[in-house]
Amino acid sequence: MPLDPDRVRTVTFDSYSTLVDVEAAEAALADRVPDPEPVSRLWRSRSLAYTFVANAIDAYQPFYEMNRDALTYALAAHNVDLSTEERDEILAVYHELEVFDDVRSGIERLREGGYEPYVLSNGNPEMLDSMVEHAGIENLVADTISADEVETFKPAAELYRHGAARTGTPIDRIVHVTAGWFDVLGASHAGMQAVRLDRKGTPWEPFAGDPDRTVESIHELAEALGV
């Protein structure tokens, strides 16, 4: 079904790759790794894979620790030997990721249009606090909601239902906005409307359904909601 603006009362946003650019993490590898791009790509893909497996086998740990394990594997897979201190310095970039250009003005536009914006993320609370502060949106989002609160990662329905409860909004009155294909599917499965934020023009995954709408920016979302 296409996006139904009349049903939307609250907007939740994913964090990484949606509000802030995780590809900036590659720069943190550049001074220490001869070819940082494949290491960065494997690091990111493994961190997500670990969250999926953790849900299936009840092996939750905070996302920052998942990210640490994924980085350790990615470095080992490319025969890069770094000290614990150096790995910690690379990991710390997740506290200072650059915000996408449309985020502040787009979220402010939604707020002025009467929508309450929240962040609903796999990130643990410390990561989300630093992300919101560094992005300069602490006065624009109503709150951050972390997977750590239920010790379950996306795309498990439990996390989206928890998010709805935390916002005090019926789940079918929420639109979840994300760059992640699995996050789109998880939100839809849980009962939210789901909007895919695709800034790069990448193809949709031909699996298990479609987003209610695809937009290239938060401003395009605001237009779709009549703001």
C-alpha cells in the first residue's frame, strides 16, 4: 500500500546511514590500513550480520560491542594487525559521524508541521546520545529509543512495538524512516508504515515486500506528509 499521510502522527528515524553517514568510518581506517574500503565494507556488513544472528540465538550484547567484534573480524580477514588502543580509536568515530545535509532542516520542518520525531535505533544509549549531540538535533528529536532497552535488534517486531509504546502512539499511526532494507521490512511487519530513505539511488531488495514510499531526502518525506 502507498503511504497514507492521514494515518501518521509520529515519525521515527533510524540512525546510522539514515541520519548520519557511516561511510565516514572508512576515513578512520585510512591512516592504519593500506586499503580501507573493503575492510570498512566487511566491518559494516558483519556488524549487521551479528545483530541478526544474535536475535536468532539469544546472544544480545550492546551494539557498540557488536561493532567491536565486527571490526576485529574485518581486520583479521584482511591480515591487518592493530592494537586494542588503535581499534578503540577507530571505533570511537561512531560517536562523531557526520550528519547528512537534509537532516536538521528536514526534522525541524516535520516538527513545525506537528509531527513528533524520534530516533529508533540498534545503537546503545551512549552511542545515540553522542550521535544526537554531534548531529546537532538534540533539540529537534523528542527522544531516542534504543534496542538496548529490550535487548533485541532490528528487524525483530518486539523493538518496533517497544518504540511505539515509548512514543505513546498506536503502531499503525507511526511512519518509520530508514535507509536499511531490513529495517523497512521489520517496521512494516510490526505494523508501522515504512518509508525508505534512498539518497544514493540504489535498487530495492527484491524480497518480502516493498516500502510504502521511497524518498531521496527528509524534505521529500515532509512534502509527502503535506508539510
